[in-house]
Amino acid sequence: MRGKRVHVASSHELNPGEYSRTPHGWRAMTPNGHLANLDAHDVAENPDGTITVSPSIKVMSSRWDETKKTMVPCQVWHGYLERGEWLPA
């Protein structure tokens, strides 16, 4: 998926595939709609305005496990953002 750099004041304004340098740092919305905080990543700005992020972007969440009767972590997106292009791992 081709991503899009946008200028927003809050990460809550991002749409899937968009990324921005907010007042709080680089943030991105994965193609499947999960917010990625890029503070722990190296973000390189390319001459065309796109970004390349390393290492890979892994977004975790949690879900209810009925058998364990507790919340368990789960991966909701894992992949790369290279020159503005979202690539799955």
C-alpha cells in the first residue's frame, strides 16, 4: 500500500496508511488501521518527502482469551514502511 505523509496536530487525525511528524513525534496509521508510535524507531526522511522506518514496525494489542479467562497479547500488524510504501513482514 502506498502511504501518504500528512500534516496533523494529533495522531487521532490519521487515516490508514498515513504518517506524520506530530508535536509528540513520528506517528503512523498502519494499513489495517492501528496506530504506530515510531519513537523507538529510526525514521529517515527521503528527498521526496516520504519516510523509511527501521527496524520493522510491530503493533501489538490484546484480546480476551476465553480459555485462560484473561487478556492476552496479540500482534495486529507487522511490516515495514520503506520510502512511503507499506510492506507486510
